[in-house]
Amino acid sequence: MTPEKVFAKYVEATNPSAIQKPKSFSMKMTMSHDSSVAPINRVVETKPTVRMHTMNIYCELPDKIYLDSDAILVQSQGAFENERKIADIKVVQAFDGESGWEITSSPQSPAFGKTRSLLFYEVDKLKGLVDDGFAMNQLEKISTSKYIGEQEVQFNEPTNGILIKKNCHVVEAMLKGGKKQTLYFDVTDGLLIKAETIDSLSNEKRTSLISEYKQFGKVKFPSRIEMISSSSSESIILKLEELNLDAAAPAAAFVKPAI
């Protein structure tokens, strides 16, 4: 077995060639948070935290991203069920290919009504919403690859929690941006079901569990991704509801406002 044969089966299963060269695309997603840490062991956060819910994302290839999110501002008391809602807010984040920024509508936020520059790791997370699973073509990001072998992957089925075991072809890949990624493709249908990414700067490991593939036009695409970071006890669950190719971003979306 070779990486090329694994990739060929993935292409056959998803037909990414149908959207290989779009100029732009938009997605509507929902986000939820989960934690594997018992409530008694969770750190109590003293400052407000943003919990994003519904997100509209516009991308102009190769790397411009605009996110418009309806969210809430909460005060954590240790467990998610004990979080206290402070306010409904709107968060806008954007990356124009060179720098990123954020604007929030909440009066409770210290950045209310102002444009705040995103730090490098915040830009990385913004780009990761797309790159870690919802990329138009996963294979285009790969610079070099190596076939490792077959390995069993275990995970809980999202709907009913039943333990699922799948044999996967494992491929190690070096991405064009310098990140190292390990990809797990289902031996049976060729679909990508897991991706592990190592950040070259922070050495942080981010695992994406990719599932619930659905047909969006001519393309089969994952509609659910659970993202787990080695630096956090929380996981982020993204659900894709809409996918539109060559969709126009809002006017002046990538024009950075004055700070």
C-alpha cells in the first residue's frame, strides 16, 4: 500500500475534484463545547468566557477567512451546567491573509466597540476551523507523505455513544505550512475519519474526529468534527449545516477597521 493509493480511494469516495478550484466558499456551522474533566476538578474561571454557537464562515482562497458568530458571554462556575449567562453577543473575526482582528458587540466585553488584533495562536485557531476537516481538498495541503500501515481506531458513535472500531490506513504527512499531520482513512470506504496535527511552533497536538459524511451537491463532506487539543481538557464540536461554493463574502469583510 502507498499514500497515493490511499488518497486515490479517498478522492473516489468524496469527489473533491468537483470543487478543486473554487474562488471562495461559505459555510454555516454550529459549535458546542464539552469537557471530559469531572466538574469538581474543573478550574473555576473568574473572567467571562465566550461560547460561540452559530457561525457563518466565508473563505476566499487561498487563506482569507471571515467569521460572523452569534454567541453568549458566560461566567464559569466550574462545570458547564453551572455556567451563568451574562449576555448575548455577536463576534466577528477575520484574517486577510496577513493579519487578523476581532470585533465584539457585548457591552460587558473590554473590547466592546473596538477592533482587537488577534494573536498568532488565535489566527491559527480561526484557520483551524476550516483546515482541520472542512478544507475543500485535504490532499492539496500535503507537501510530502509516508504510508505507515494499518491501525485500529476506536471512537464513540456521536448519536448513541456505541463504541465503534475501524481499521484504518495511516499516512504521515508534512503540510505545506510546516505542520506535521497523521491521517487515518477507513480501509472499507476510504473516508478520512481522524486527523492528528502537530503545531511546529507550540508543539501542540490537535486531534480531529471526522464523521457523519453527507452529500453537499456533487461532493461528500463531513458534517461533524470533534476537535480535541492537548493543551485543554475541553473539546469543540463543529457541525456543518450548509456549504455553498463561490459564495460572496460581506462587503469590506477583509478590510481591517481602524484599531
